[in-house]
Amino acid sequence: MEVYIKSDIGQKRPLNEDRAGYFINQTQQPLFIVCDGVGGHQAGEVASQMAIDLIGRSWEETAFLEPTEMTEWLKENIEKNNAAIYKQGQENFSLKGMATTLVAAALLGDTLVVLNVGDSRAYLYRNGATNQITEDHSLVNELVKQGELTPQEAEHHPQKNVITRSLGLEYNVQVADISLKVKAEDIVLLCSDGLSDIVPLDTINDILNDEKTLDEASSALIDLANNAGGFDNITVLLASDLQNGQVKSL
């Protein structure tokens, strides 16, 4: 399995509040996570780092036999993580209001389990086509679902970055999950909205089609977002060779 993670501060932000990581458990099952800290001055980077650290360390002690068992463990631990971030924010005035998005993907055999809170995304590239796996928990997506905005209008809406779910903002959180079958040659892409808000899906697909390596593809995606303005932190996680449990590159 090849895994590449790249994160960039972008062109406009004073610090990088994105965090990403991958972890292997006791039976060599991988977990990939991307988090985008929310709040800026309200210590979003603390929230995103907590999410990565707490879930990642716990994952390393696990072993799963069934995808449903894996999904339930992840949902439970994301919910625990949410409560821990919320409590930290309530107890420390300088951290009050901190929160983070989260998108996570775990692999058991040929089943990919994907969970998300907020608008960080997961995509699956297969046979020359890239499709979004997750659904954004955002104001504009709700307006699109209600028929009040078209997808084209949503792309340029002034409240495009307003999310409706995050870890740490409230004591309880609703975690979305989906499972799908993957093939060895598929590529999984997790990213923060610093990429997905500014680089169109067809352009992302062109990069995954054109670049020879994941290293080149991840760099190209970061460069595209920066060249288009780099309005937010940009984080990209790419994983391929999904049926090979041994990580070859980072």
C-alpha cells in the first residue's frame, strides 16, 4: 500500500490548522484521517491535533474481524473524541469554541469504511473516474438538498464555508458512515476543503489520471489550490494498492 500525506498552509492563513495521519492496528488494518481545525483564533489546530492523536493511538491497539465491528468502534471513538474536545474547550477559556472537521477511512479486506463530520471529504478514483464518497455537513449543501440553491450557485455562495457539524462544538455529535467495496488499483483521496472548495472535481480527476505517482499527484493538487488563491490550509492524503497491507511510501 502506498500512502502520501501533504499539507500546506496556503496563501492567506497565518497558521496551518489542518492535521492528517495514518495508523496501523494489531492486524495491519490501516486507518487514514484528515481533520480541519475550526475557529482560527479559537485554537482549531488544538482540536484537529486532539482528534488525530486520540483516535490514532486507540486504533493501534485494535483488531477487527468484521467491517460492521470496525464501523461501530470508529463511531464510538469519534463520539468520545468529540466529548473530549468539547470538555477541553469548556474548561480552558483560550480554547473555548474550538472544533474540527473529520474524515476517516479504514480498510478491512476489500471493504472500505468511511466516516465524516463536517466538510472534509473522501473521494474514490477508479478506472479513470473520481467520485465523492462523503456528503458535506454544510449550510450550502443543506440548501442544495432543499432545492433553494443549485449546485452551481453553491460553488460561489458567500456562506460556502459554514459547516453544520463539527467535533467539539457541542457535547454530542452525529457521525455519518458509509461502506463500499474497493479494488486493488483504486485510489482513495481524503482532503480538507482547502482543496475541494477551490479545485473542481474534474480537475482533481485529471490529476489522478495524468500523474505517474501519488507523490506527484499530491504535490500537483496542493499547487493547484495555491495557484488558485490558496484561501485556506490545504491537506491531501492519497492511498493506493489497497489490497497490499504493507505501507511502501509516505
